Amino acid sequence: MSTPTVLFVCIHNAGRSQMAAGYLSHLAGDRIEVLSAGSQPGTAVNPVAVAAMAEEGIDIASAVPKVLTDAAVQEADVVITMGCGDECPFYPGKRYEDWVLEDPAGQGIEVVRPIRDEIRARVETLIASLVG
């Protein structure tokens, strides 16, 4: 059986998608390939998202926002969008999910923690659906 590939997409690839990718890499290890990208990538990962993930023992400080490409979507088995709307290309045969989550941009750690925790819960459900 091949390793499933998950692509997390948000607008800036600086907060939600980076936290989700960090959790999926940490919790699934090499059982799932992890990609993330943004429709309009920022210049750096949100430092508050980095701090929130560090509280969980997950280091996303070296992550870099990447531009969303058709190739990334084609490579993915599952595409998780987080507020990028219609900017994500659609390919038949892919599993798409839209996770409605508050944007952590410009928020303090007290606001980002519950967003982080919701992302973790969704990632855990995603892992169970892909690898059991």
C-alpha cells in the first residue's frame, strides 16, 4: 500500500496550514507524506503559531511559506483547505475537505491556542481515516 499524501492549503501558508502540517508530521511520522502551501504565501511563518506549537513540543520555526502549485495538488491524495476558497485548483479523484478555522494572523497566543487545539483534533481524525 502506498503512503497517502496530504496537502494543507491556506492563504498565506503561515499559520493554520503550518500548524496542521506540523501536527501531521509529528503524529503520523512516515505513515503520511505532508505538504503545505498558500494561494498568496507570506514571507514567514506566524511567530505566534510557532510559539503555540512549541508549547506542544513541535518545532515549526524552520518552516517556510510556499506557493500553491497545480503539481502539489496533483501529488496529494487529500487536499485540506483552510479559508482559501476557490483559489485551490480542483482535480477529480482527490479527497477535498474544507476546515473552517479562525485565522491566527494578528492574534495573541490566547486566541491561537484554541485554534491549534482544534487543528490537532482534526489532524487526529484525519490520521485515523487514512491509516487507522
